[in-house]
Amino acid sequence: MRKGDLTPDRDRVIEEHELQETRFSPETERNKNARQYQREEDEEEEEEEKEEESVEGIFESREVPSWKKQLTIRAFVVSFALSILFSFIVMKLNLTTGIIPSLNVSAGLLGFFFVKTWTKMLHKSGLLKQPFTRQENTVIQTCVVASSGIAFSGGFGTYLFAMSERIANHSGDAARGVKDPSLGWIIAFLFVVSFLGLFSVVPLRKIMIIDFKLTYPSGTATAHLINSFHTPQGAKLAKEQVRVLGKFFSLSFLWGFFQWFFAAGENCGFHSFPTFGLRAYQYKFYFDFSATYVGVGMICPYIINISLLLGGILSWGLMWPLIETRKGDWFPSDVDSSSMSGLQAYKVFIAVAMILGDGVYNFCKVFSRTLSGIFKQIRGEASWRNSLSREEEPPASPLTPKISYDDQRRTRFFLKDQIPSWFAGGGYVLIAAVSIAILPQMFDQLRWYYILVIYVFAPVLAFCNAYGAGLTDWSLASTYGKLAIFTIGAWAGSDHGGVLAGLAACGVMMNIVSTASDLTQDFKTGYLTLSSPRAMFVSQVIGTAMGCLVSPCVFWLFYKAFDDLGLPNSKYPAPFATVYRSMAKLGVEGVSSLPRDCLVLCYAFFGFAILINVVKDGLGNRWGRFVPLPMAMAIPFFLGPYFAIDMCVGSLVLFVWERLDAPRAEAFATAVASGLICGDGIWTLPSSVLAIAGVEPPICMKFLSSETNHRVDKFLQGSS
């Protein structure tokens, strides 16, 4: 099924059927009978082929465990271990580029590997009591993704860190209110706001999955992967993939360990290697030897990596050098390069304008498609019921879409373990009441009626985001969060802490709509693997609880280990924290504080982002896939193009591999990329511990021009 397809349009089916009858009407009765006979034979052969290809036919002989047996202790032990691993990966990406690829495949693959190894050991010792099933595999994947998802929706690289004094000082508006990170209030905040979205979409699961038949591409792909793991051939391939993943995991970890020895000071080490020369290095054009970015580049589509590189060339290659020549005219010449009164303001606010332009366009597009899909669905059901009411018998079989054996079996099991609507509604009201009581105690600027308004509209927005994700595989959680920033921030006003109120409201909104779309994706995965909705819901709740504990601890480790965390030229610049702080500031005080002509450029790039999207959609899939993505282009405007170069190297490796050996590339590219990301990501743990313990690398590898090197040598000789 293509993205965005719903149930078949019955009017179109009727028209095609009538057209076929008209086309064959001049034929003789004999030819009609012959064609009818041939058609029936073809249909029988197609049915036999479908039965042979039936996924559920393969698993028919295996007993489907009850929902309680799908929730095993070993599943949650493995989930907890993987949650720590993936939280480090997501946190590192959050604090560096803000680009986070889908880790569902890696979670499913590693979950299969760990539990399969566990059960194999127990089987040899004679202690194995329950076999490892695809339902248990789905529970692990759901729990891990829910937990690591908190590392994103928790705002550690966006709204939450934007409240800190460090980001406020860098943005030049510390007087408007700050709230520095603290492990206690962060954990409490996440526990209060992270569960509400789960209860908001539970009553709609049947409508989304069975009635509307939404595709949810990521959830569907994950389900197919898990189903394939648990067939004999798929299990063999999965073991080979895990072996490859483990090999590149080790190489990536050792490479990170090796690089650490040469990073004893600022701008030292391989991550500061002037690959294209020192002049290009000043404008952040270099390859920094990051295994993480290379792996992310192998997972992300080609167009994303190309868009990042184009954005870096446009900004750091053309715009910033030209705007620098206007120093003293457009902005003061004596301000620091990182000041929001100088060039930094152009970098941040032009990127904000592009992100907002892209977000507005895609919000309107997805929202319109959501409304259109719902309208067509309701209209189709109404017309179908009307046609049935006018006839005593159902329409003929050519007009009635036949339900396959797989769908029949999946629907039966999906509807077997119901989650009562009163439970979902009562849970939503209870958590909302607790949240309204507690959040104003954490944030004085966030009034209780602000939160009440958010929770009144949140279920509708959660449904829209979940429905849109089912059509397009695109979650607009960050867009809804930005909407809350501007709405609540403007409502509170500058004199009443509008900046902090807007950022806190962003966190409330993002967590609701993000967890809602995640849960419906998991329901789709569970539907295709015969996993119980109750098991999916419980796994999501436990995974969310894990994330509310693990993610703050991981962030706290970064925060304490790196004193320059969040600063522009540091190892972890957290670019989106500054962007979100700037959005809140813009929403509260308007555009009066921007340097000269910055607003004009913001308008231009806001329109430019919308225009690119219009052109991309207007060209269709054939040519539109070559048009760059404005959201991806905007990220290097603030951060620089160095990570885009790494990601393009990953794309180049994958491209060459696909040309040399396409089957192996298709089978193992994700495993290689996951190994590179996981190995480099997990090295962050020991490197952070070493930094907290005060252990410094022994060597500083720094690159100087020949003239500078000559002066350094002369100085050292003179001092000796």
C-alpha cells in the first residue's frame, strides 16, 4: 500500500467494474465465457499464491501467548539495558546536530539478539520455561523506543536546556528568566507530562488500525522485520546481521577510544582535522572522523544528506562571509562573534525562519490530508451503508473487497484484549488533574489555566498527529511544541515570564502529541505481529517510565562532564536549545531586537522554505525526490556543514556498496550503520566518566598554518 492510501474508494471500484463490462460488451457469448473461465482460473491461482505467501499461515501452528505471557521479566531486563544504550545515542545526537534517525530496526535487531542469546543459554542449562516469540520481540522493541523517545521529547537538546542560564546568557536574555537543570525537577516534570498522550489515543486504536487501515510505514516495516526474524531463514539472516553489527560496534568503540588520546585541549584531535585546508576549517568545512555521523548518513535518505550539505554551502560558504563584510554597518563591529547582537543573530533567526516556514507548510499539508482522509472515510462508510439499506442482499463480490486470512486473524487477536474506554478516559483526567496541580509549583510563570487550555485541546491535536503519522510517517510533535511556545508565551507576556512559560508549555504539548503517535505506531506493529494491545500499552507505559529515569541521568552525566555544553564551538553545542530560546524570545517581545535587515532575510527564507515545498510537491514523486528539504537545509545555518560532510561520506559508502553488491548492501547496511552509531555512542559513557573524574587526554593534536607554527617555534626557542 502506498503512503497515504486508505481503504479502497468504492465509487472508483464501481466505475472501473462498469468500464470493464462496457469494454467487453461487443464480444460474443462464447468469448465472454472463455474470458470468464480464464479470469476465474487466474483468480484461483492468485488466491493460492496469496495463501502460500501468507505471513500468518507460517505462524499458524504456533500458539499465540496471552497478553500477560508476552510481558516477561527477561524482556524488560533486555529493554532496560538497550534503553541505556539508545538513550546515550539519542542524547549525543540531540546535543550535537539534532538529527535523530529511526532506531526501530536497531532496537528490534538487538532485542532479538539479546533474548535469543539468553534463551539459548537457558536452554543448554535446562532452565528455559518459555520460548522467545515475535510478540515478546515486539514488546522489547516497543519498550526501548518508548524509553529512548523520552531523550528526544524530554527536550534535553531543545526546550528544557533552553531554560538554563548557560543558554540564556548566550542568547542575551538571561533577565527574562532561567531555570537551571536539576536531576530532581527534570525527573518529576517528565513523569508528570509524559504519560498523558498514551491515554489520549487508546480509545481510537480500532478506528486508526482496523477501520481507517492507516499504513504507519515505520510500524509496518518494524513488524515485517520482527516477523522475518522468527522464521528459520529470517533468524539465520538476523544472526549474520547481529554479527556484522557487533564487528562495527567494536571498531567504532575502539576508534572513539583512540581519538580520545589526542583531544587534550580546545580544537584538538581528529574532530578538528582541517581536511580541506585551514581557511575552509574556519568556516566549518572539514571531515571530523565521526563514526556516528557516518552511520547516521547511511541510514538517512540521500536527499536529507544532500540537503544538509547544500544548506551548509549556502550559509557558511556564501551568506556568512558576505554578511561579515557588513560589520559596522548592519551590526556593531565590536561585538563578540557569538553575541546575539551580531552575526550570530542572523545564523539563529534565519534558521528559525526556515524551520518555521517548513513546519507551517507541512502542518497545513498533513492537517489537510488528515481532514480529507477522515471526510472521505466517513463519506465512504455512509454511502456504503446507504447502498446496503436500499438492497436486501450485499453487493456482488467484485465490488466487495475480500478480507485476507492474515487480516482476519490479526483483527481477531487485535480485538481480543480490549482496553476499556473508561480506563483511558479516567486515566487522562486523573493525570491531567495531577499535572495542573504540580506544574505551576515547578514553574511559577506557567499558570494553571494555561495548562488546562492545553489539556482541553491536546486530545484533538494528539489524534491529528497520530492520524497524520499514519498517513505520512511524519510526526509533527516539534511543530505543535513551537505553536505552544508562541501561543502561551504571548499570552503570558514579557513581564510575567513569557519565555519560561512558553518553553514549559512546549514541553507539555510535545510530550502529549509525540507519545500519542508513538503508541499508535506500536499498535500497528502489534497488529501485524499478533501482539496484544494490552501488552503494547503496558510495554509503552513501562518504557516511558524507564525513559523518565534513564534520560535525565544520561543528560546529567553530559551536563556535569562538559562545562562548555551548549556553547557554539564546543563538542556538544546543543544548537536547537538556542533556537528554541530564540523562538520564545521572539514570541514574547517581537522582532524589535533583531539586527538590521535580519527581519527582511527571515521573511525571505520563510517564503523560500514554503516555495521549495510547493515545488517539491508540485513535481510529484518522480522529480520531487530530487528537491532538497528546507528543514534539513536550515540545521547547518547555525551549526556548520562539518557533520553534513560526514553524513555525505556515509551516503557515498552506501551508494558505492549498492553498486558493487546490492543484495548484501540491502541486507547489512542498516547493521553496519547501527554498529557505527552504537559503538561511538556507548563510548560517550566512559569518556564522560573520565571527564567527571578529571582525567584529561595526554596529547593535543592541533593544526597550525606554517606562519603560526614558525611564530610558536620562535617563542618556544626564546623562552627556553
